[in-house]
Amino acid sequence: MINGINDRELALNILLDIENGEHSDIAVRETLSKHQFLPKQERAFITRLVEGTLEYQLQLDYIIDFYSNISVDKMKLPIRVILRSAVYQIFYMDSVPDSAAVNEAVRLAQKKGFFNLKSFVNGVLRSIVREKDKVTWPLREMDPARHLSVRYSMPEELVKEWIEAYGEEKTETMLAAFLEERPVTVRCRTYPWDPALVRKSLEDQGVHVEQGPYLPYALRISGYDHLRTLDAFVKGKIQVQDVSSMLVAEAAAPEKGSYVIDVCAAPGGKSLHIADKMEGTGMVEARDVSEYKKGLIEENIARLNSINVQAKVRDATVFDAESECRADIVLADVPCSGYGVIGHKPEIKYRRSAAGQEELVILQRSILNTAAEYVKSRGVLIYSTCTISRAENEENMMWFLNSHPFRLESLDPYLPEELHCESTGLGYLQMLPGIHDSDGFFIARFRRNF
Amino acid sequence: MALRTIRTEGDPVLSKVCRPVREITPRIRTLVDDMLETMYDAGGVGLAAPQVGILKRVVVIDVGEGPIVLINPEILEADGEQTGDEGCLSVPGMAGKVTRPMHVKVKAQDLDMNEQILEGEELLARAFCHELDHLEGKLYTSLVEGELHEVNYDDEDGEEEE
């Protein structure tokens, strides 16, 4: 007999793919689509095991280091990942007996060719099971950043950076929010569809629909198997988008017939939203850097059947003379560190580097430089990111104001009242997960002076 | 010790009922050694004698807890239920969903012809049932719920990195 590939082995393979640089959501989706015969509950088990192991990685490593005399970063990659996912099952999955978590981990170590490490895996895990209440955590009073880092599994440098920017209390709220499960948010199109009918079509297919925060057309959906089986999705009546990202089109507030350039558009959610707000008039040029990304945008344009959006391959850092001073609105939704969406893509938090951070800021400023040139006299520039890093948000905003003929313009006329605050009056908004009912996100609205 | 050729589905030897072992001859010992080696080499967790063309009631199993040798095995008790994928070295590249008992108690002789009673849960219970079926000329493919599907047992050692 051959042991059929089991759930834990699939989960391990996915985690190894992610370690090798794959995005977590793509890795899970691809593996599950290859194993469609798996019953729904096993698919849910695999997804939970992968996401949980990833989300709690730093804390799991801390626990393993506490009991193992070989430190986690010295272990061979598959052994490290096997141990992590076993410890996740022991600490966080009540339905899994500890003995099953241990035995399966030992089996996996063998199956992956580490016959001589079986007893090591067994030994470490058995002592964790035996003494799991004896772990001592870093004390908050002694070192708050280290404490929060282990407790919420967030790299210590990031915790320190956020404590400095937002204070300890807000930082902890955000850290907790990243670990919370959140249903998918979709934008229900109000043009050219009747949102009440769209909602009904979802409910008729057994989807659980809840009103989302801040915007009447933001809906939270759950209880479906696959998005592509939903009629409302296939016919382009809904678009998956976090509510924070929907606020970009609100902040842009395009008049009908406007010419809009979205310089980093893929996969096109914000461009399409702006196009909907113009109700089929005007034109949105949805640009991105490669044919592949253009393809992603075109796929969405086709599904939504939007006539006033056009996808183009253009590098946002390269000046395009034809567009100079031509756009009523330019949207610069720049590549960023993505810390605002750690709740959906937990691997982001482990991939940070100081050098990478500096390069991002340089890239963002270079995009802002060219984007500013496309705005016509008295036109609008929207700057947005899905991060909570000061350097990429407020600091870039201040740099831009000091070096370009633009001023900030209040967001209050365009945003729901519950979001109004001092900064929105000035013209920018930093959304923080847990504090706001959304991902972390930044929006600033600039008006060109002349 | 030597590797033996694993017979695959369609070979008539796989559908025959096996004969009991009356005494442990040197040939039987060699057979058991070869079966273990062949099973490990092929990455299996169990192998029955008919799979290497010998119609004798001999089974070897290793689900990761060390080798088990069963001579003339019989199931004494079975209870509970588990449903999951299983594959067979005689049906390469395929797997299918099979429901088996969760807990199985087996009586068999060891290589000294002493009677032993073994109990297994989960994978071991599944392996007992799967291998004992072979001794009756039965393949798991006749028990599969739904369709057989293809599988790749790739990245054996997980050492390769991009």
C-alpha cells in the first residue's frame, strides 16, 4: 500500500512553496485546485493549518526554541516547517489530538527523507506536549516590543517602528486585528446594476451577505465554496475589494466625462470603480508595467463589461510626454510594503528588510514625480498605499508637498462622516486595522495649483 | 537481499487467493527480506507476497514505526470508520478514496511461527486491511468511492530549492 497524500503533507508542501517565495493565497489556491476531489472539510483543514502556521510563525519558533537544543534557524527547512505546523496544531487546533499532531509530524519527516531526524522531531514535540504550560514568555514590563512580537508573531523591528509611530496601545490593537479572521469584502456595483437585485442574486445562491462598513455598497460575503461559482461574480456585478480601497474612488470623486490616469492599476479594481462612478462616460486609462499585469486588468474589464476603461502597458516611473498636463485626475496607488494587508497575506510581515524599505520609498517618489506631470492645471492627484508605514505615507506626502506645485485638499466632502477627523479635514487619511474596520490603508488628495 | 519486481494491475497473480505458510523455510525468510527491501525502495508502507508474484500468505508493513512481518494474518476485530485516500504499489501513479475501519486487531504468526496479536489505528489499520485484501486476490480499486485520480509523489526529499 502507498499512503495516499494526506492533508498535512499537502499543507507542508504549500508552506514550503511559500518559504520559496510564493504568495500564500496563490499557493493555497493552486494546490487545492489540483485536489478538487478533497471534501470541503479537508480543504478547510489544510487552509487553516497553512494560514495559522504562517500567522503564528514567530511565536511557534519561540516555543520550539524553548524546548529544542538546536535553534530553529539552524534546522533544515522542511524539518523547521514540519515542527512549526505540528506546534500550531498542538496549541491552536483543539480538534487535533496532540498524539496525532506528533505522530503525523514524525511520519512526514520520514516521508521527506529525514529518516535520521525522526527521533529529534519526536523528542522535541513530545516535550512540548508534556510541558506546554511551562513556556515562559518575554515579560511585557521588561521589553514591551519583544513581548508583543512573540505574542502576536510580528517581527520586533516592525513592532518597534509602530510603537514609535502610533503608541503601544494602538499597536497592540492592530496586531490583534491582523490575527482576526475577516470575511471577504466585495464592492457591489451600483452602476449599471441595481444593488438590491445583486444582493438578492447572492442570497439566492446561498451566500451569507452582510452590510460592510463605511459605504452602502460594501458587502461582506461568506459561506460560499468558490467565487467563480457565483453568478454575481461571473456577470461582473461584484468586485472583490477591501472597503479602504473603495474609498479611493470616493476620494477621487470624478465628475462625469473626466479623463483619469491610474498609473499602477493592476488588477484594476480602483480604475473600474472610478469608471463606474462616471457611469460609462469619460475614460480611465488603467496602466501597469507589464503585459501580464495588463492582462489582469483586461480580464476584469471584460468581466465587468466596462466601456470607459482601457488597459495599457506603461512603466509608472518613465515619463510619458503624451500625457503631460492632460488628466483631470491621476491616481498613484503605488507599490508598497503592504503592511496594511498582513491580515490577508501573513507572509508579508516576514519579508521585510531595511534596504527594501528604502528602495520602496525611492520607487514611490519616482512614481509621484512622473504622475504629478500628468495632472492638468487645477487637476487632482490621489496618492494611496496599502501600508501603515510612516515613511511611505505621511513622509512621502510631506516630501511631495515641499517639492511640487500641489496642495492638500480636504477629504471630508467625499468620505462618510464617521471617518472625518483632523487629518481628513487637511486632506489625508491613515486607516489602521482594528482601529478602523478595514485593512491598513493611506489616502491623500492633492490639487494642482497651476 | 534483492529487489523483486512489483506486479501491476492486470497481472492475474494479483487476483488469486494465497496459500497459507506451513513452515518458515529459508526461502520464506529471503522472501520477507526481499519484500521489505522492495517496499522501502518503492516508498510503500505495505506489501503483500502476491505483489511480487508469490501466492503465499505473507505481508510486510512499515507505517513509520518500524517493520511488521505478518505470516498467515487474520483480522480478529474491526471497528470505527475512516475515509481517505489510499494508493497501491501495484497501481502506480493513482490513488482513490476508500472507507476502512478506524481500528483493527490482527492475529498472525511471526518469523518463528509464534502467534502474535497486533492492533492498529488510522494508517496502520488501513494498511492491515489493504494488505490482507491482497491475500484474497482483492485490490483496493474495487472499493474506491468515486473516481481514481492521478497523483505525483514528487519532491521525495524536499532538499531541492529554487
